Amino acid sequence: MTPRPATASARSVDEYRDTVAALLAHLFERPDEQAPVPAALGRVLATDVVSPTDLPVFRNSAMDGYAVRAADVAVTPAQLPVAGVIAAGDAGTSALDAGSAMKVMTGAPVPPGADCVIPVEDVQVGADRIVVERGRGRGEFVREAGTDVRTGELVARAGTVLAPRHIAALAAVGLPTVPVLTRLRAVCVTTGDELRPAGSALAPGQIYNSNGIALAAALRADGVEVVEVAHSTDDPARFTAVLRAAVAAADVVFTSGGVSKGDFEVVKDVLAPLGGTFGPVAVQPGGPQGYTVVDGVPVLSFPGNPVSTMVSYAVFARPVVRALGGLPAPETREVTLLTPVRSPAGRRQYLRGLMTENGVEVISGPGSHLIAGMAWADALVDVPAEVTTLPAGSPVRILSL
Amino acid sequence: MTPRPATASARSVDEYRDTVAALLAHLFERPDEQAPVPAALGRVLATDVVSPTDLPVFRNSAMDGYAVRAADVAVTPAQLPVAGVIAAGDAGTSALDAGSAMKVMTGAPVPPGADCVIPVEDVQVGADRIVVERGRGRGEFVREAGTDVRTGELVARAGTVLAPRHIAALAAVGLPTVPVLTRLRAVCVTTGDELRPAGSALAPGQIYNSNGIALAAALRADGVEVVEVAHSTDDPARFTAVLRAAVAAADVVFTSGGVSKGDFEVVKDVLAPLGGTFGPVAVQPGGPQGYTVVDGVPVLSFPGNPVSTMVSYAVFARPVVRALGGLPAPETREVTLLTPVRSPAGRRQYLRGLMTENGVEVISGPGSHLIAGMAWADALVDVPAEVTTLPAGSPVRILSL
């Protein structure tokens, strides 16, 4: 009799999450990049951005009307000759003579000498003169240069996730590009002879290949650029070729499948000899985990069950992936458990949950295959390793999905 | 003397929002489209989606181990001959004889006749037989076909905004594509001789062209496909050409600028003769508004001040744009005003606000040019038309940005 396979003592969830974070820590050093402002929606500012200009750039009219001196219209009706017309885009450098008016369009420069604008509604227009029926005080309907933002003043802070309102401000101050965090580039590699593409007819024993699609969606939702979703059979030579291409293209590679204790574990079989570390984490689902550094690129190997893959990503990789992208940590908080729960001793369990006003309902059992059920879950219920039963009403931590 | 321009009696905000909604209502009838599941993140399901298959597709093993009859391992240790090996992807149709075991990999078919799987950890492995050290009950570590989802069962509901967990489920049931709402196609047209592209040196009287960039960002954040951001000078022939191209490419066209009471209002000058309706809405900022149907395509004309453009979009167009995209209405709720406010009588005012734990702070004055300041605002404070002063502590409605 050969001895049963040695079971490396299982690492804890926190320990393995820290291991993954350390493995990706060098990626915080990757250089920022410049993004064109029109394409920067959702990107994260790498530095504070200050205005290269005063805004308004020049003193201009807030209304279609007539630029005058307030003193000349203090008594109304006041008749004034019209000395000219200034459209938006005109240089508007000739001064206004006392006792006269210049017609100005909204956004046009207010001429030197004028100190207020009379809206067109308050004016009777004659052939060469106007009658102002309501005077205005100094400064009324005049936008002074720099009253919105001054040259050198902060427009948006480092770390801002750029929303439309930020894009509007960055465009208004005339910035063509802004420094943003470079997106993390990832490749997802699925493995398994039994996997078939969506829409195929399945032969007995085959299933659809969903892990690459699902993991890519999760990564994209966290701001990652998924360079490729690749698939390998269980042939080691094939997997080696796919892996080499993946590490050449990515900052980080995710694999799914081929890491547990079967006879045909292509990921473990290829990566362990390259220095990979494979072994159990005290978690359910997602116990078998592995990591390797190949050509300097971290390769995280998740188990192949669809729910295991998604929970592995959410628990072990997502926190550091979001931090690398400058995004806030996944929300975790304590809520009331609405469904009684049993859990294996010694394994931290993540159950699919649905948040309600009163707390969290557990909506599927511990089976790692219940991926369709996972569509209805918006949270993972985090059951500590030492806990074996939790009655309804217990406080539990949840991790938002 | 010519009479002053006739002022059409101003419409209310609610009336004009309804006008815009009616103008776009026919777009609810546009056909759905099929999106490839891997590219469907963030898209909105047009119909309920049911599973085309049982999941699991076939009865399979949850563990790497040995498929046996529970009755054969009721007393342990139990010695059993190993009749074969079933890998994931094998058809696995030959039945298990009583009193024997078959090695099975995770995800591999459990052979007919077997009713549980003994994990490899609980087994001593010999040359042609195993010793089971811990028995298991019927069904343990066996995933029955259809226990996740059955053929015809709902996977995701119509209206679901597809998150990674939905993509995972849709991929797992093998759907190559799903029916989604077709994105609204929009073109943004900015106007004005004074507008210059970002990064240009500005001559006196010129400003940066930001409205197209900002409006496109707002539309994209609401799920719209912005087909083009175009610019026209104030030349009517040029604007007409740009407009014709826009309506040929889009479901809806947004213009900014050229709608107020100046001498050079290219948008109004071109569109009013085509049947456009231009006139004031009792709102600040964003009073001058216009709409036209050109070749069957609605054209919404916003004023050109950057904040006016953004507030016009948020108040008048965004509700129907989001509804057309199947997205929830912009959040509006009552909070406490933290800053005293003055407001002109007869105009509903939208002030830029910053939400805090205690309520909303007003962070800029009513000036429609304060676009840089808008970057710091995450809400619009909605001051009713009849209100002229609001002390701090008043309840106010806010519209989230």
C-alpha cells in the first residue's frame, strides 16, 4: 500500500489572501499612463490635477444683452447709443465709452469700461440706440475671469474615479489628457478536456466552458483589462504553450481547474515543477489553490468548479485587484443572518446570500457547482472556520458581490 | 422702436420633462438585439432567460475519490477492487458492479450503480484495490443532474443589469448569446465659433469645447452608445450639414449652444424653420430649450453654457434616456439643506450640492458657468419655482448625479 497523499496543513483564508496580495504587490509600481479626457470615464486619476487656465478664461457676459456702465443706467428709462456688437468668439478688446452700450452675446467678452450687462428682455431696441427700462448694479450678469477656477487650482484629486462631472470639468479647463492608473492586464486560462464552447452540443461527460467568461466579467467589473480568455486541454504541452503566451501578455494570469487531487491535474503538474505552490486553503468552496511566478508574472490557479472559481476570485484576488486599480475595497459588513446555517468545522465557508431589508438570506447550499443559483446572490455570507452552526438571527459578516 | 422680442410664457420643468419623454417615447419600440454573453456585462436583459439544459448536465462527482455503493462501505475498513478510472470528460456510462469501486475525478460522471463518492483522503490505495477507512451515506459527494438548474427554469429575469454573477450563470448553461435592450444611439453636436479643442492655445474671446465631451460621458454612463461627438461653427450651412449627418446616424441628437436670444443663434435659426420649438423653461440654469424632429429623429437643443448643458441633460433627458436603457430612474429624495439658499422667483433652480451624512451642502452659486465647481458636486439641489429663500435646516429634494 502506498500512503495516502500527504495533506499539507491548510492555510487560513486571511493568510492566503495576504499571500496573493504580496504576490501582486510589485504591480503597485507600474507606471501611470495618460488617458484622453474624452475616453477617461471610469478611469482613476493617478495624481491631483490642477487647472492650466483661469475659468472663465476672460470676463464675459452671462446673458444676451447690452454691456453698459451701471452708473449710466442708474436712472431709467435711460437712452444709450449702441457702439457695436460683440459675439461669442470676438476678441472684444475695444473699450466701452461712457454713456454708450455695446450689444453682447452670452459668453462674449464684456468690453473694458463696462461693468454690467442689461438683459435683452429689459431693453427697447431702436435703430441706433436702446432704451434701458431696468438698470442693474455693478457686476450683474458679468462673469469675472477665474471665478470658477484659477490657474493652478485643484480640479480633481488623485484617486478620483472619473464620473461625467469630472470629465466635464477637465474638458472645460482644456486638458487633452489626464494621468490615470494603468489598467491591470490579465489573461484567464481555463483548462479541461471536458469543456465545450457555449452553443455546442454536449457529448456525455462534457460541460460548457464558463469559467473564463465569468472570471473575465468579474475582472472587467473591477477595472481590469482582460487581454485574452484562453483555453487549454489537459495536455501538458498544450497548457505550457498557452501559459507562456499568457505570461508574455499579462501582468497577472488566472487559471481555473487542474489543481486538486485527481490523476490529471494539468495546472499543478506543469506549474509545480516551475516552482508553483499548491495546497489546500481552509475554505469552502475553493479549497485547492495554487500560485506560481512564471517569468516574473504571478499566476493564480483557482479550482475549476464554477462557483469555486468565482468565490476564489472574490475572496483571495479581488481585494488586491481593486486596490491596484485604485478602486475601493469590496464592501464587507455585519448583518443579521435570516437562514440557519450548518458549516463544516475547520473551514471558513462562503455561502451565497441575498440581501434584504432585514438581513441576509442564504439562497443555496454549500455545493460548489451551484453556479446558476449564484446569479440570484448579491453577497457572500462569511461563516468563520470554527463555527459549525449558526441559528437565524445571528450576526454574520457579508462580502458584497 | 421695434417691440422687444416676444417672450413665450415659460414652461415648467415637469411639463418640459414630459415633452422630452413624449418626444423619445417611440424609441421604447426599437427592437432588442442579441449580445454575446462574454460581451454582455452591464447590458440589460430584454426578456426572461431560461436554461436550455439541466445543470449539472449529468450526475457527477464533487470530489476526487472513488465511486462506490454506500452499502459496500457501511462497515469500515472495507476493501474493494478498483474496476476503472473515470476522468472529467469521460462518457462514464459503464455501470459499477456491486462490491467494487471506480476512481472518479471531480466533475467526472458517477457511474450508474454507484451512489456515493469516497474522497481520496479517506482511502488507502493498493495496487488493484482500495481500503476505505470512512464510509459515506447515499448521495454524499454526488451532484445529481439538474440540482443547480433544470431545463426551462429561469436563469435571469428581464430587466436584469448583467453583473459578473449573471454572466457566470448564463455561460454555465451554455448560452452563446442573450437578448438585450439595444443601446440608444446618440450624436452630440456642439456649436460656436469661439470653441477650440482641448490643448489649443486660445485667442482672445475663445474657450475650450467641453460640452460634447461632457455630454458624451454622461450619456455613456447611462448606457448610451455615443456614435459621434461633432462640432459645427456658427455657419448655418455648416450646422445643417452636421445635423443631417447626425440624424442619419442616431436615434436621438443632442445639440448645445445657439438657442438663446443673441443675434447668432445657429441652432435656433436652422431648426425653427424645420418645425423646431424654442422657448424658455422656468428653470435656472438651462432656461432656453428647444426641440425638433428632423427626418423622424428627435433633436434636443440645450443651451451652451457647460453647466446649463449638464443640468439640462440631468433634469430633462436623463430620466427617459435611462428608462429607454432599462436602467433605474435617477435617485431623487428629500434631505436636509445645510446651506441657506436664495433663489429667483418663478424659476425652479438646480444648485450644485455635496451630500454629507447630515444633509446636502450647496457648493456653488447659481452661475451657469461654474463647471469646474460642478466636479465637486454629487447632487443637484432642487429649489421649487415659487421658493425665493430657504434657510439651513429646510427639507429639500436632491437629484443624484
